[in-house]
Amino acid sequence: MNYYIYATDHAIKRYQERQKSISRHKAIHNIVEGVKRSRLIGFAKGEREIREHRGVIFVCQLDGDKMNVITVLNSKAELRFIG
């Protein structure tokens, strides 16, 4: 992934609500690291990528060399990996 990852205010608030009530700085760090480690699981509205890492869903909007994280969701699916 060769994008600059930017977490929107909305994504930061949702992360703090749905994952951990932590500082803004730490939430941004966790979002960026989560997106870096995520896997692409789908597309929405052309330029949006739906990415997943450890049960956390990141909705990202591509804008040139920038990836804006629009929101953060919790996956309701039970994820199991064979290996």
C-alpha cells in the first residue's frame, strides 16, 4: 500500500467509541497501523475500499496518493483463519 493514510475526525470518534476510549493521538496511531496491516475485503461507491484487520472494519476513500479513513466499524462476523 503506497498511500499516505489520514484518519478523519469521524473515524477517530468512531474508533474511540467502538474500540477503546483512548487519546486522540493514540487513536490516530492505532487506525493508521490497523489500515497498514489490513486486507482488502471489498469496494463501495467506486473509490472506497473496505478493509479489515482483526475484526475491525475500515472504510477508506482514495484521493490521489492519500487514503482517508472515513469510519471505523466492528465486524459482526466470526473470523477464523486456517493455517
